[in-house]
Amino acid sequence: MHRYLFWALMILPWLVLALYLARPKDDPRVTAFVLVSLVIHLGIIINIRRKSVGMTVAETFKAFVPFWGRKEYKRLYFHEV
């Protein structure tokens, strides 16, 4: 997955969430559905990026830990494929 496509797909769900929260409130079950959909979408995108960069699942989780997985973080988010 190209780096810029990855970033576009990472930003898009947050934009949708911001627009959803800016409108009048509805049933709380709908809000839960939107939040669960956001987490699933981001998980799928990170998994696709992880596979295209060639990282293991352990390295991916290490990338989320501040200061410890700095090299993995750079590789996951900024490495050109």
C-alpha cells in the first residue's frame, strides 16, 4: 500500500467521525456502531499496511509503544513501499 493512500485512509474515518458528532444526537446505539466501525476500519488499514511493509504482529504492537518501538513506528507509518 502506498504511503499517501495509507494516510488518506487513516484520516478519512476520523473526518467521518467528526462530521457524525457535529450533527444532532440520535440513538446511542448508532454512536456505538459508528465507533466500532471506526476501530474495525483502522485495524484493517493498519493490518494491510503491516503486511505491505513486511512487519510481524509483534513489531506492529511494538510500534504503538512510545519511545520503545520508535524504529517500528517509523517503518509502519513512514516507510515507502
